[in-house]
Amino acid sequence: MTNPMLRLLIADGNDRDGRAMRVDAVGRTASQAFAAVVTDLAPEAACTLVNPADAEAGIGLDGFDGMVLTGSTLRLAEDGPAVRRQLDLMRAALEAGLPVFGSCWGMQVAAAVAGGDVGANPRGPEYGFARRIAAVGDGAAHPLLAGRGLAWDAPAIHLDAVLSAPPGARVLAANDVLDVQAIEIRWGRGLFWGTQYHPETDFDELAAMLRLSAEEVVSAGLAEDHAAVEAYSSEVEDLADRDGPARSQRAWRLGVGTDVLESDQRRREIGNFLKHLSTARGAEWTVRDRVAR
């Protein structure tokens, strides 16, 4: 008899300060935002939220069908207990054979555990959107990228990246800025799928994170000053108004299309991961797909 409920462990990548900053900016933590996306795509999902950066008791993995590790304001080079605890959790999940999905920080943590190299991207950061991502190698046929076109854009905010993939990993997508935009890692008995970009991020949250990163955006030479970052962030935030008469004009000015504007298309990789869990467990969980074809 199959389990009628998808049980997912969602681990927040932020420490207490990072979570508090995000709540002040957008009203919820990264794990709460991710759980909302998961339950929208798979209404049968039951999400358990944990904060592995904190000095909590060991996090039990028994009974879960998969795990997610969210983005974070932390950097692996900083080391420290909050970072090491998340490396330990990722290692334990993969050793236990748990399927794991991670975006941004989550992918960096998985790559580091498996022997990859993570650090500041020498070609620079991505703030706002990662542009013209495309499948590489056999990525076009990989189930993580099912439904993606020949090239796509996606929300992205990062300084660090996976600079070299772990031994045996499959790099699935890249763009001109970064050679590893999506990856599959098999380590221990576990399977990791991840993206450097943020398929889970909605426009209001992206705008808020851009505002919090204004100094870094200006330092990177992507904007002249904080006022320019604010103007750009406001344009991004206004994309959330689906019925607004100027939405198409904002999309044109920002150079984004349906791969970004349509939520189910923007969240493709998450939906595909949830479908993978359903298939792997022989269950019949429904994963919504409202993208018009």
C-alpha cells in the first residue's frame, strides 16, 4: 500500500540572523516560502521545517520521502558551526539514501560534501536573473529539466557558486556567467538535484533580497547607486501584479518572458523533483502543472 502523503523535510539554510533579516524583509523565512511552493505544487505534501544552522538536537531523517536545503546568506568560506552543521546534515541525508533538492546555497553545500569546489565566481555574481541558461551534456534529457526550453532565465542572487563539479557529478545546465547552473550528484546512497538559480523565488521576495543586497550589487558594477537598485527592484516587484496593465511593459523592460512570468514554469525544477519522489516511492501524489503548452 503506498503512502498517501508526501513527507518532505525542508531545511532552512540561514542562521538566526539571516532568518530574522529575511522575515523583516518579506514576512517569512526561506523554508516557509519553499514550503508554500511545495504545497501549491503538491497539495498532498506535508512539510516539516527545520533550522540546521542552529545548535539543535540531531535532526531525524526517518520517515521522510525527500529533503530540501534552501538558499542562505551564509558562505562556505566563512566556516563555523552554522556551516558545518549543514554540511553534516547534507552528508547524513545522502548517506541515508534520501533524495535531496537544493537551490543556490543548497547546491553549494551538496557539491562541497561530494568533493566539489565552491567559492566566489571569478566571472562575477548574478543579481536579479540568471540569463540564457541552457542544458549542457545530456542535461536536455534529464528529468530535472523536463519542460525547459532551449534557453531560459531564472531568479538568481549569488556571489559564490560551484566552480568545479564533484567527481562523477553530471552538470546539467550552464550559462555565460557560470559553468554549473544545474547539477545531479550521486553520493553515498543518495541522489541530489539542484540549481544555482532560485526556481522557488517569487517576485516580491526577489525584489526584497535585491534591496538587501544593494551594496553588493553596486560594488559589482551592476548598478550605479542604491537608487538604481531600488528602481530595478520596484520593476521586479511589480511583475507580481498579474492583472496590472503595465505588467507587459515591465517584462519588456526587464527582458523576461513566460519562463520567468509563469509561476509553474519558473518552478519547473521543483515540480520535477516532486514528480521524481512520487515515481521513486511508487506513490500517486499529484504534482500540479498548469503551464499552457
